[in-house]
Amino acid sequence: MLYAILCYDSEDVVHAWSKEHNDAVMDRLGAVTSRLAAQGRLGPTARLMPTTVATTVRKGATPLVLDGPFAETKEQLLGFYVVDCDSLEDALAVARELGAASGTAGAHEVRPLMVFNPSTLGEKTPA
Amino acid sequence: MSNPALDWIGTTLTAARPRAIAALLRYFRDLDVAEEAFQEASLRALRKWPEQGPPRDAVGWLVLVGRNAAVDHLRKQRGHVALDADDESALPDPDSGETTLAERLDDAHYRDDILRLLFVCCHPQLPVNAQIALALRIVSGLTVAQIARAFLVSEAAMEQRITRAKARIGAADVPFETPGAAERAERLGVVMAMVYLLFNEGYSASGGDFERRVALCEEAIRLARLLLRLFPAEPETLGVTALLLLQHARMPSRHDAEGQIVLLEQQDRSRWDRRAIDEGLALIDKALRHRQPGPYQVQAAIAALHARATTAAETDWAQIERLYATLERLQPSPVVSLNRAVALSRTAGPAAALESIALLAKPLDGYFYFHGLRGALLHQLHRDGEAREAFNRAIALAGSVQEAAHIRAQLETLSPTP
């Protein structure tokens, strides 16, 4: 079974990290992910840019584009896509398309990636 | 903090500081009391958190503990029988009431609290340097020694500057009522200007060591992001944050190993901070969707064009010239016109640029960059005699050894005096 592990922390705190602290954390995380990669168990990983860079497209007949991250606690994270886009407009268009295709309520948060490491899983797919 | 295992407490306190002090200021309406209350709460955090671990809501914990400690202290001062300040069991457990506390301190409240705290530091009666020093001391929590080093003044002088600034604020009326929309926008504008000046203090200062200046720039970016989290849909807040990130990205390449200035054209672009650029570009994209241009957005758009050019030769000077023309309309100033002339020299040639700055001779007569640019344009037009005069004037006005050295290097390229 493939699992997604989602990271939550306070942005205020992470932004207060010194460069040295940030580097030390990344090194420690790197040690964990390298081991997983060596075992052929690591899928794609990413570090997101801050929520200040996020834009949210709320689904609906006329999708609503809002500045800021998705912040509704009554809806749950169901999945995510990583898409190569030329611009924010391009990314918003994809989000609208996904919204129209999935119907109902909910939203898509569009947030650029700061770091992206492709998968080491090869052909393995979820059962 | 000496113990690296306790680093997280220091970081958590730094991160919580603006929100916590802002909330305490609302309770006590007195900057000193709010600061002391936070100080007291921080001391207790250092005692309690190592064993208990961090509270789920660190800001809420600090506000509640700080408030109780300060109330207690004030009561004691007035001679009332008081709670024993050291008996923590006498304080309500900050973790138990977390939900209600979190609700009371919801983002809407925080937003006006933090804006007020920053706005108080920007009191119009305070000189700009004092505003920045005060914000660094109170909001960012830098020590007086750190701020003094950044401003290249003695610790005693900085201490005095900050004490005076606080006294002035104390004597003035601090606006505690919840601001209306227009007032909020006005406050935000004043605060953004201070954050931008703080950044420039680090970015433009030629003295002081590199590390300290970078620290000021990073602090400004932290404050800009804080403002942006509070006002995520303000195009100018998006713009100023983008601007700071895009400029900061060039920091590593602006001086050579000897500390000499390296012009944008000659900078090693591979040393630019790609992550900061990507974030800045993403923010300016968001800002432009609002179609409400403002000075910060235009400046960020200009910085974005430089950032997008992989080599100096690929710079889109025509677009930069148009953006400076827009900036001239939005925020007319001789310095903006001077910058436009730089772009104009690329699109229309040195003669046109020289003509465009003729009218600036008077307002910018005492401005280093005016004479530096004028000298360079005259040199390009093979009027080396006049160029020499302009460069000499620039050297006389140079604000630092590096600036003077930079012009001297250009003087050397001129044909010898006839």
C-alpha cells in the first residue's frame, strides 16, 4: 500500500528558523528520506511554498478564486496533483477544470512547490 | 540559547512574539507593560516547556500567562493582596481553556492587534530610524545590542533612541478602537512603508558587516509575510513582499570578495537565490490578477523582469522603461525619473537619457546616483571632460568607501585630461 504523509507545522515558527537551523532540519530529513529511497520505498516528495503564495479555487457553477490557502476544517484533504504550469492563470485553469470534473462542493488550493523530488518507486502503483 | 535541544523554544517564542505582544497591548494599552508581560511569559515558558513540551497554541499560552502575570504585578504595585506570581497552580491552566481562548483570539482580532502594534511603532512624530529600531526591538524582539550593531551606533545611543521613542509614543494617543476599512488601509500603508524602509536599511547600507545587513532584510521579509498572512488579498501587500524577495535574491552577488559593488549587469546570476525569486514571481502573479496597480507592485514587476532575464543582455528594457513610466505616474519622484532614464539609455540611447534627466539636475543636485549616471551617460557620448566633472561630483557625494571606489574605477576608463 502506498501512503501519503502530510506535514503540518506553524509557518510562523518555520519562518523564524535561522538558515543553520533550516539546513540542519533538512539534513536530518534527508537522512530519513535517503534511507527510504535506498530501499526503493520513496515516492515523490515536495516542500511547498508558504501559504501566502497560495490561491484557492472554490468549486461551483462559477468557480470563485480566492487569495490565500484552503482553510475550511469541515472539508478533508482527499488527494493532490502536481502539474507543470506556465503561470498562475494556467494553474487556475487546471484547478477549474478539475473542479468542474469532480462536481459537488469543495475547493482546490493552488500552491507552487519550493522543492520537488521525483519518485524512486519505479513501476510500483497502489494496489 | 546555549542548549541546542532548547532551540525550539527560542524559535517558538520569536514566532509567537508579534501576535502575543499585540494581544497584550490590546489588554494593557501600554507598550512597556505588554513587553514586560511577554518577557515574564517567556521566562515561564523556558521553565515549563522543557518538561511539558510545547503547548498546542503557543501564542494563546503566552498571552494568558503574560496577562495573568502582569495583572498580578499591577495589583501588587497597588498594594492589593495578590496571587503569588510564582505559584503557577494559582493561574488558570492555559491549555485547558484552549478552544475558547483560540476563539477569543481569532484571526480577525489578531489582525487589527498586530496592525496596531506595528502602527504604534510607526508613529508619525518618530523619525524613520526610530520607527524601524522600535519595530525591531518590540515586534521582532532583536536585542538593543543587535539593533545597535545593525545601525552602526553604540549600544548606549540605541538604548537612548528606543527609550525616547517609547516615551514619545506613551505621551501620544494610541488608537485602540477597531479601525474602519479606510483607516485600516491607511495603517497598512504606513506599516508597509516602514517594512520597506527596514529592508532598505539592510539592503542599501554599505557599512556594517554582511551578516547583519542580511539579518535586517530577512526580518523585513518576515514582517512582510506576517502582514500578507493577515491581509492575503491586498495587492500592494503581495507586491511589497514580492519586491523584497526579488531584491533579496540578488544579495549574494551585489558585492565581490573585496566588498566592492557589482552592478546588476555584471552580477553572477547563478548566485541569485532561485527560491526567493520563484516565491517573488508567484506573489507578483497573484497581485497582478487584482488589476489594481500600485507602486510596490510596479517595482516588484520591474524586479521580476530582471529576475527573469537569464543574462543581462536578455533584460526586457523596453518593458522596464514602460513600468518606470507607470511608476512615475503613480508615485512621481525625481529618483523614479532617474531610474527611468537608466532604462531609457538602453532603449533610446544615452543622448535621450541625458536629455530626460536635464530637469532633475536641480532636485537631485545632492544625489550621488544622479551624478554617477550623468557621468556614465556623458562618457558614452564621448564627452569625457564633462563626465569627469560629474564623476568627481559623485565621489564628493558618495555615502561609502565602496560607492566612491566604484566611481573611481569609472574615472579611470575616461580618456586622459587634455
